[in-house]
Amino acid sequence: MSIYQLPDFKFPQLKKPNGFPKFWQRKYFFVAFLIVISFIFGALGAISAVKYFPAVVRNLLKIEAPVSNTIVNQINQYTPATSQEEAIINTVKETSPAVVSIIVSKNLPVYEQCYTNPFGDFFPGFQIPDICQKGTELQEIGGGSGFIISSEGQVLTNKHVVSDTDAEYTVLTNDGKKYPAKVLALDPSQDFAIIQINEIQESLPTVKLGNSDQLQIGQTVIAIGNALGEFRNTVSVGVISGLSRTITASGGGVSETIEDVIQTDAAINPGNSGGPLLNLKGEVIGINTAIVSGAQNVSFSIPINKAKRDIEQFKATGKITYPFLGVRTIAINETIKQENNLPVDYGAWIQKGANGEAAVTSGSPAQTAGLKEGDIILEFSGQKITAENTLSKIIAKYNPGDEVTLKTLRNGKEMKVQVTLSERK
């Protein structure tokens, strides 16, 4: 490797005079005298600054401290941590005891090498190496996160964390204790589940639930969870990057469209699913649910207000139910209207699914009410259906058994239809 080199600099050779006349002698003496005087006054000034400057700074800062402390210690003492940093630290301290890791285990076959005779009695004694099953063994196959919502040990988590009916679940609390757990209820429509910690002997700490309707883009948030299924109660901090997002999440062979979710750049990893997203007041404002593979810190959480309905319903009835209409629809906007030559630019257009699923479910309330493929639902009990205020968002506010009125459009003619919602299975 070569580098640029600068040429050596040489001072010009000065000729020494043969002698100094008296004029030069007087001149050099005067210059030397000035240098000595300047040095003396400079030293005195430095001593004065060292002695009196700390007192001046203390007076300016109005700091009264022992004389033995240096000015550096004084300034450091009166420089507190930022309010945001303190809020994060306090939130983590208060909330972490109520955040749990969920371990998913399952009985899986155990294989080992053995020898078999593929020819049976034709060639007795002939053996070839083979792989044989030697029973089963309970093995850890996955993990997630959750947070305690009642002192009796009820935990809110994601449905996709605990959806395997053949698996066993263990809850690991922040203090390292392990408890068996069972699934109490699964939301049939949203990615929520409630599980129960068993064999607890004491009252457990719980989280505080916030109001996700008041969130703002740029707001600081904190995620806590069992990162990668290994590093429990991992803390990451970020901001709300977006609101009211619609995503299609997939995993475990299941694909699901989730509406109205929170986007954040707080680092969320596999294993964080079901953990809390917190504001700086220490309140849960979301449930961490999905990440974008291959992206840099693009993660999504379901607003906590959606889960409050499930929590209250479970407390009242012991189960989570969801209303069912029985139609597949496409939200109409100006683009959908133009591309399909529709008469309106809003509403829910009843159409078949992408894989050929029926537009109207057989035996559903929609079929009973006479709805057909191609109909457009304009209003749901007086609420206008738009791309932002979707049919699924509106219907989530109701309960099975509620009677509603639909304003529909068929072949350019408006009509009203009475429908009694059933329970989603």
C-alpha cells in the first residue's frame, strides 16, 4: 500500500552576524524583559482563575456545596437523568414482574438406530441398519410471551402462541418460577387468547391497561418479551411509526388479515408474540403480534382496546364470543369502483374468496336474510361502511344475538335487510 508523502521542509540558512552593535544589544534586552514580565503576570492570572473560578460558577448556578467538593463533582451532582430515561426505567421496573414467558412443549417421537430384517423368514438372521421409534418424549417446540391481567393468574397472549390443542404450556415468571398453564379461551376472530396459571400460591402482580385510542405517531413505546424464546423479559424502546395499518400475517400454516394495528420500530423478535407494548406511563397500549421478515424494525401490535372487550366478556361469561354475519367482502374505494364499474365508492362488496370460498356462507345469518354475491352493504345499523370504517371493524362492536339493520345495494336498487347475528365458531 502506498501513501502520499510530503517533501521534507528545510529552514533557510541564516548567517550569523560578526558582532552585535550596542543598538541591537539594547533591543534584545528590552524584548527579554517584556517576555519575563508577561510570564509573571500570566502565572498570576492562572493562579487567580484556579482559585476563584469555582466560586463564580457556584454563584452562577446557585450551588451551595462543601468547599472540599470540586466544581466537576458539583456539576455532575446537579445533572439528573432525563425525564424520558427515568420514565423508561420506572416502567420496566413496575411492569416486568407481570410479564411472563410461555413455553410450548409437546410429546414427540424419539428415534434411534436399530437393525431390522426386511426379508422376514426368507432370510433369517439377515439384518440391516434402520431407524426405529422408541416411544415419545416431551420436548420444547416453541415459546411466546404474555402479561398477567388478574392477580389470580389469568394471562393475555396471542392466539397463535397457544393454538396447538395437543401441546402443553408452561409459564415462566420474571422471578424464575415455573407454573403449568391451561388455555381458557381463544378469540375466534382476533389474535387473542387467555390462559390460566395453575398451582399458584400467592397473589400475582398485574399490568395496567391504557387507552390505545389516544396514541400518536412519534410517541415513545417500550416492548417487553421473551425474545427468540430464550432471552426472557428483553426490553426494547422505539416510537409509534404508524397507526391503523392493515397487514396479512402468516405462521404455522395459518394466514390472517389484521386490521387497525400499531406499527412500531421497537425491536420485536420471534418469541415476543403476546408481550406488552407500553407507554411511558407504564400502561399496556398494545399486544406485540407480528414482524416483517427481512425488514429493519418494522413490527406490529394489536391495540389493547380491542382486547378489553375479550377481557370483560370473559369475566362476565367465562368465554370469548364474536358475532358472525357470514359474508366475504371487499372494501370499496375509488380505485375498486373504477376498476369494477361499481355505482358507489364506499361499502362492502360481497364477493368470493381468493381461493374460491363462497361469498355467502351456507346457513349463515346473511344467507337467511337473503344476501347474495354482488350485493353491496352500504350501512350497518346506520354506520356508513368505508375503506377506513370497515365492516369487520363495525361488527366487532356487537354481540351474538344482536339484531341489526343493513342498508344494501343490488342492481342499482337500495333496500334494507334485518339480520340477527350468530356466534362465530
